[in-house]
Amino acid sequence: MPHRKLLSSLALLATAALGVTGFAASTAAAAPAPERAEATTVSSYAGSPREAANNKAFYDAVMKSALAKQAKSGNSLAAVTVRYRVNAPTFATQISRSTQIWNSSVTNVRLVQSTSGYDFYYTEGNDSRGSYASTNGHGRGYIFLDYRQAQVYDPTRITAHETGHVLGLPDHYSGPCSELMSGGGPGPSCTNPYPNSTERRRVNQLWANGFTGGLNAFTTAR
């Protein structure tokens, strides 16, 4: 997959002209084609029921894939390991930081970088939808990180927010800056990349009792 120019090369973009709402950028070139892109469903930052369903489908696919690997290993008592691949070199620092944040915030699921046998991957580019999470419905998904959006909003918050979808959290744009899944709702001045206590507790509940328990916990959340 070809890499786009580095984020720093976009510094000349006039961020005031981007016209973003929430975490959605208004103008951008087409995104690079993701791996295994057939029959994809895309979740942007519009906050509609359709996007919420797509986010949940991503979580379902990642959890199913991760739990299958755990069952094969025979270590069902350990925290579930979710493996990811980085195809977004521009955001490597933010992805690493997001992983550290989530791994220090929850105990029932661990994010681990891998180049093979991964459950989802990060990619990057320009897209009019901004950053989003997507799944192809076959146990593999990806997080797309948008260059132009990251010129307006804090890129670590964007990355941690999108990773929250992987872990099962829905958007909640009306929330305060202290709530990670409020995304771009509080505006560009909000740079908080940490999930609050409610979000941390919810992720632990989702991943505590395996696939069925996780799904039940998700449907009863907010």
C-alpha cells in the first residue's frame, strides 16, 4: 500500500478553511484503498444510527477474531489480546501513545502491535469523511486516520477515540471533553486522549465474559 506524504507536509493547509464538524473533514481526496476492501461498511463521525451499527459491527468482528486466537492458545483466563498492524507511519507516535493509554486504562483486553495474525490495522490518507473505523465483516477491520482532520483536532485524541470503537465504545458527541468518545463535539481545543472512568469500566465489562458477555454488555451501555 503506497504511503501518503507526511503530516508535516500539510502544515500549509489553512485549517480555518476545512469546515469540519465533529471529527469529520469536509474536503479531501479519495482515501487509499484498504486491504480486503470488499463489501466494507464505513463509520464516519456523523453520529447516526447507521454509523453506530457499523461501529458495533467492527467491535463484533475484532472480538470474534481475538477470542478465536485466545481459544486456540488455550489460555482463556488471560486478558484478551487484540493485535493490530500499523500501515499509517505518519501517525505511528499517536498509535503507540493510544495503545499505551488504553493498556494502562483497562485490564480485560490488551492491544499489541503485530505484523501478522492481526485483528485490525491502522491506515492513513485524505478522505472527505475524516477519520473512521470500518469492518469488512470477515473478522478484519481497519481504522482510517485523516491527514486534514489531524491539522484541526488533536491527532492522539482522534486515534484513541477511534481505537475506542475497536474496543466497543459508541460515539457520544454531546459529552464533555473529559469523555473520550465525545470526539470532536467539544471542539478543536479539546485535546484529552484519555477515557473517563465510565468508559474504562464499560470496556472492561465488554471484554470480561467472552463474546456473548461482551455483546450483552454493549447493548445495555448508554
